[in-house]
Amino acid sequence: MSPELEEPHQGAISGVKKRNNGAKSEKFVRGIDGLKGIAILGVTLYHLFPTAGSGGFLGVSLFFLLSGYLLAFTTNLQWKQHTYSVGRYFVRRAQRLFIPLILMVTVILGLCYAIVPETLAGIRPEIISIFLGYNNWWQIAQNADYFTRLVNTSPFTHMWFMGVELQYIVVWPFLFWTYRILTKQWGYKLGLVWIGLLTVGTSMIMPLTYSEGMDVSRFYYGTDTRVFALLLGAALGLHRSEKKKYRKSTAQGNVMGAIWLTLATIATGIGYFYLDGQSPLTYTLWMTAFTVLFAFMVWLVERPSTPLGTLVDVPILKWLGKHSYGLFLWQYPIIYLFEQNGIIDYFESSIGYYIVLVLTIILVSVWSEAVTNWCFRQTTLRDYVAILRSYFIKVVSVVAALCVLLGIYALATVPSEKQQDVNDLQMRLTRNAASQAAENAKEVDLTSVDDPKGMIHMAAIGDSVMLGSSHAMRKDFAGIQIDAKVSRYIGAGLDVAKQFDAQNLLGDVVLVGLGTNGPITGYYEDKTKAFVDYLGSERQIFWVNNYAPGVQWIDENNEYLKQLAEEHPNIHIIDWASIAAKHRDWLGDDGIHPNDTGVKEYSKFIHDEMKKELLKIEADSKSKKHKKR
């Protein structure tokens, strides 16, 4: 994924050129492109299907390992060939990193400005953090949980990776300098021990500091918790670059190696589909264990005496690996734009939608790489003028060039109101949460209420969307008992229902507003069923579905709730998602939580839908009784 994986050739590495007594020979590191292909498949799986490919984020750990490996490998070879300098090192990486990065950011900014300008408010600090290399810490400060990204939804959420990568690139010359000093004095094995000690030490940070219930974004994004993979890769790369001879492989050894590599690949696939990003074991065990497994895979394929690297470098994986940096840069922003604009609604089949989506990602990735390679070869101002005069006109689409210009304009002019909007939302949520218990205990005048009996003193269980609207709901619903909480996932509904029941407050009608903060299927399906079973078939359950553009599990959750209502006649879906999609002006800048106008409309819509349905149920019940007479 990183440009370090493309040294020293223009394309992704398939070998390293090495001079020997004035003659040039080529020494290949086979299998690296194939492993990069496996890594980008995992990341793509997670971005496209976060529920089905819930563990695809492991591909990032594999990328970190490969990046550390090839950075160390090429640096040490250049040192031995007397071609290494710190200045050339930084210039090379700046060119490879920032040309495609600038293209991606400016084009996406331009498209957002033209299509969904409201998403750009307050984005300037995020863009600055991307280019200065601290985006991962910026996201941690924003509490931008990768698995529950809601309030600060952005087309650049995936750029935390570049933060870790850039910080490591800055630190690596110092680490390499200490390695060379130790190697010069006592041999390369002691230098490897130094890197190995750093690797072991950093590998303990995540499992020892994580505890259940902590914000996972701190551990997922943190440089200190992710540098272990880079250092482990560096240890392997340095060892490979120092190794003079390899024992000749045997047929039996090759067979055993192929078996181990196959088993490791299968284990990786299982991890991609079954690992849970919210599970404590992911941070106390599995993240470290899979990183070690990836190191084992690299060790199997890197040895020149075995054919295993060739086995991994199958054409499709090799192609994906060579283009992995561009594919990674573009895929999340393109997915984000497709989802923000509801592109899937224009397709009769989801298969057609995903084909177009993937082709779009591939096309812009290849274009970005072509522009980067062209720019990389230019050395004078006249060369760059020639690019503008010929390359962009003849090869790059006019739309892309306009998007770049529009993106630059957008970055300079977008308002900084988003943060104020977020602050207002936080204040509203804090205020409503603090007064929730007191409001529930208040005496209410019921003399003028004409709502159906079940709507009086009913219980409501929800997340931050309901919490933000709770003040308006108390005006529309007589004596309502609300228990809503920020970041509440759907599995917590059962415990809240039991608490209401213990206080004899559950009533004959229950309003539920859960499902925004995590996928149901594969995560909380059992708890959702237990929640519904506890409420029983005698109560009327009104479930408000969810609207959160850019959050990938929302459509699946709403579909699950729809099926749940079909299986349980007493469950009624209040289709807030359809109403909110038509009235984006009712929502804050996050596109999820209702604003001052929206909270009133949210409450009124729910009230009217419930009243209409309950009056219908009462009328049907009276009709049935009349027929029996």
C-alpha cells in the first residue's frame, strides 16, 4: 500500500537491482506483490462489506508489515551500495507519497464541493492533519471510532494509515542509524537484536493497555500500538538484506512450505470474515497474533531458494499488489461519495452497483498512478509545463482537472461551522442526558390528552438520535418515560427494558430507537432477538428505523428490522429513514442527528405514526368483538 513497497523501480517492487563488480544483476523478492494483493483484498472487503468482511481491517496490519520490510530492505541495500543519503531518502518518499495523495484529496474535495458541499464544513483541520502526517492522532482526538464512525463521517477516515506511515518514515533514519552503529561495532546480529527488542516491547503496548469498554479508536489508530507491525517487518527486511547465502531447498521442504503457506492464507481468510473489531480479544490477542502470522508468510515467500513466492504472485494478486497504494487511497472516498448520493438506488441489482463501484475505483487508481509516474520523471519547470499542455489535455479527463481546481478552491473557502454544529449537538445531548431522570419523574397533566391509552406513560428506549429529540418528545407524548443514551448499541436494549419492567414502567406500548451504532447481523442479532422476546407478543412495539448516510451497516439494519416486523405482528416500523432522506435540512451537519427544527419534526412524525397505528388496532379490535356478538 505504501510507496515504500515500490522501491526502487517505478512500479511496485518485484525485485531489487544490485550492482556486483560493475555488472548488474537482479535479485528478486518474489511473493511481495502477491501478499500486497491479499492485504488490499482484505481492506477492500471491509470497506465494501463491513458486516460480511468484519475482519478485513487485518489487511492494514499486513500492509504495515510489508512496508516496514521493504523500507528496511531497500535502505540497507542502498547503504551497502553507497547510494543512501537521508536527503535523497526523504525526497524520494515525499514524491511517491504526496503526488497521489494530493491528487486524491483535491479531486475528492472538488467532487464533494460540487455534489455534497455540506460535508465539507469544518474539514480544513482534517486536511491539514493528513498532509502534516498526524491524522491518526487527530482522529483519536475527535473520537472517530473506525467501527462506529458517525458524527465526523468523512471521505478521509482511512487516512489514519498515512499518519502512522509518515511518522514511521520520519523516525526510520534514526532507527537505521542506530542499527548501523551496532552492526559496525558488533555485527549485524546485535543490530537485529536491537530492532527485535523494540519489536517485542511495542507488541505489548496494545494487549497490556487495552481493557474492555475502552474506546477502540485509540488502539486501532495509535502509532504506538501499530508500530509493532512496521518494526517486525523491518527486522525481517534487515535480516534478508544481510543474508549472504540460503540453504538449497529440497522437494520435501518446498511441499511443507507450500502447506504452511496455504494454511496461513486460509487462516487469514477466516480472520477477514470472522474477526470482530469490537471484541476485546481483537486487541488483547488477535491483532498481534495475525501480525506474527503475516511475518511467517513473508518469511516463507522471501527466500530465493524456494518457489513459494512465485506461487503467491498469481496474476490477479500481483496486479492488485502493484496498484495497492492507489486502490487504498481512492476506494474509501469513492465508496463514501456513492453512499452519500444514494447511487445504489439507480440500480435494479446490487451486483451491478458493486461492479460500477469497483470499476470506478480501479479507473481512478490507475489514472492517479499514471499521473504520479509521469510527474516523477520530470526534472525541470519546462517539463511540468509540458504536462499541463499535453498530458492533462490528451490523457486525463477534463473533469478530473476541474475537480482538482475546485477542490483547492473548496479547501480555501469552506466554512468552519461543522465544529460549532458538533458543539451544539454535544451540548444538547449533555443537557438532555443530565435532565432525563428528573423529567421522567415529573407529574404530567393528562386532562387534555386525546391520544390512545397505550401512548400515555409509555416507555421509550433509544440512542443519541432519540436523546437529542427527547425534549420535544416530552411535549408530544404525555408522561413518556425515556431512557436514551449516546453510542448505545442495539444489544443494550434488553437491560434497559428489564430496568423499566422492574419499576413497572414498561407499559403496553414500547417505542424503540436503536440500530445506528453498529451492525445487527453477525454482531447483535441474538441480543436483538432476546430483547424482542422479552418485550413479548402482547405489547405493541414501535421501532424507529435509522438514517445515517455514509454508515455502511444502516441499510442492512433497516432491512433486518423490516423482516423482524414481518415475523412479529406486534412490531411496527416507523420509517424515519425515508422522511429524513427527503428533508436533509432537518438534520445537523453530520446528516444523522436532527437539528433544532428536526427534533420537533422527528417527535411529531413518530407521534402521528404511532397514533394512527394504535387507533387502527383499536378499531380492528372493536370490530372483531362486534362480530363475535
